[in-house]
Amino acid sequence: MPMYRYVCQSCGNEEVHLHGVNESPSFKCVRCGSDMVRTIGRVGIVFKGSGFYITDSRKESKTESKNE
């Protein structure tokens, strides 16, 4: 079951709830009692390996290595 992020419409309180994909539950805010809406969660992306930046595929030029 996926985890969903819910935000209160009035006070901005954020909560994470676990429920099925086909379910559409309604949640009330624990702080103020208003309805909460499902929002897109923050996702961290980590790229591993070479080739993600232009500097990863460049070879050192001879002038750069002589200056160092």
C-alpha cells in the first residue's frame, strides 16, 4: 500500500497516511478539524554513475593539466 501526503486546507498541517490506490478516504485535521486534501509528495532523486553532467564526459585538455 502506498503512502499519501495530506495537507489541511485551513491551517497547513501535513500528515502522511497509508491506504490503497483505489481508496478515496477523507481525513480531518487533528489540529483544527478541517478537511485535508491529498497532495503530491516530495520525492528525492539520486543519480549514481557517470554521464549525468557535461563535466563527467569531458576529457582533460593538455593546457589544463600543465597549468596545475
